[in-house]
Amino acid sequence: MALDRVLSQEEIDNVFRNLRESSTEEDLTKRAQAYDFRRPDRIAKDQIRAIHLLHENFARTLASSLSAYLRAYVIVNLVSVEQLSFMEFSQCLPSPTVVSALGMRPYDGSAVLELNPTLVFPIIEILLGGTGKAAPFKIDREITEIEQSILDGIYRIILHDLREAWLGVTALEFTIEASETEPQMLQLLAPNEAVVAVSLEVRLGDHVGMMNIGIPSIIIKMLRQKFDQQWTVRKTESTELEQGRIMHLIRDARVNLDARLVGASITTEDLLALDIGDVLKLDYAVKKPLTFYLNGVKKFEG
């Protein structure tokens, strides 16, 4: 036989309090995310997308430049852009390989440029007069100083195209500061320092190799405002109201337009000595276009 029992107010409050505490603990557990302090997430996703687009343009330009320089068909594809610790980036590189430290003036700090041996040795063969069409084979040796000097022209092309690609964001001067054959020997950053790793696949005939670029995340973070300005310029379109405001501001502006026949010159003495019947030869062809100047600045020809 069940007994009817009325709960006290204190017992009712305890029941609701326990329900709230248990639900709060469950919500916090669901919202919690694992975070690895050894891999700080310093770069925003929109900035990573901008770097991805930037290096896609770099890959297209580099393919054309290398094809013209080597006189061989070269394909360059962007594989990935991701954030890694410098230790993880170094461990992903083969050994031995060709790895260089890149200065990034005017910013302090160095990036890393690595070329796989499977790509380096076919390039050297072509530069020395070979066809570069030999069957792929693995060479497990370090590059010599002579072979390193032969690659100087390739580095000039890579750094030039990389500089042009970054010009849309900021002016960076890339220079080779040091070269090594073992990635662990090039200790530019702390092992847990974050870098943006850019991987590109380079196809040269039957040979395929990787080119890896590691840029310190701290430098990318310093350029955040530059990236924001780049996207603002791309996305912003003036409205009719903005166009009307600008037209109102420039309505009273005065512009001097001069059309000039830039031909022969004459001294002031000869000019004052001109008399009736004298002929002044301008040496200006009838079909030659006139030069138009706006406020003293050359702007048009027509």
C-alpha cells in the first residue's frame, strides 16, 4: 500500500539543483575541445585561404618560368597549405635533400625552401646538356658544391616568382642565406615554433618531386593587416551613393589639358629673328599622334 507523502520545499529545491548541476557538467563536457599547446593555432582560416590562392598563382607562374628556362615541359601543382610545428615540418623532409634558409627582408626571420633529390638531379642533368628523360632512379647521396652552383639559376627563378606572388600582399625580398643537405642541420626555429608549410608537386618529364616552403607563423601573423587590405580591395565595390559623393567632391576641380606637337627646338634668338615669309620646319609627321598632358603630366596620345 503506497503512502501519500508531500515533499518539503527544501527537498524540491535539492531535486532541481541536482538536475541543473548535472546538465551543466554535461554541456561543458560537450563543448570542451582538445587543445595541444605544442601546436599553437596562430593563423586564421581566411588568412590560410589567402596564402593558398597566393601560392596557386605562384605555381602557375613558376611552371611557365621553369619550362622556358629548362626548355622542357614542367608542371607545378599546389598540394597543401597547413600549419605544423617546425619539428614536424623538418621530419617530413627526406634525408639527404637540398634545403636552404630564405631571408625575408624587411622582416626578421627566415623561411625554409626544400627541393627533393628526385627533382634536383634531373634538373642538373638537363642543365648539363642531358635530356632528363632517363628512367626514374633513386640517388642516395648529398649534392656537391659544383652541383649547388649549377642550381643558382633555378633558385633565382624560384625566388623571383615567389617575390612577385607575394607582391600583392607586401614587398618581400627573398634571398638564400644558407644551404644544407640535412634538414636537422638547419636549425632556424625552435622545434615547437609554428610554421605554415606549403607543399608543391613539380613534374619534369617522367620525374616527380616535391618542393616545400616553410614560413614562420609569426611573420604571417605580422602581415595580418596586409592580408585584410588585400581582401578589402578585392571585395569592396563602390555604391551609387559613394560615387555621387565623390563626383560632388571633384565637381569644382580644374584640369588643364594641353595638346602638344613635340618636334624641333629653336633658340630664342632665332625665334625673335623670324620675319614675314620665313618658314619654320617642325619635323612632325602628319600621321604622328599628338601628346596630351593633364596638368602637365603626360596621359594620352591620339
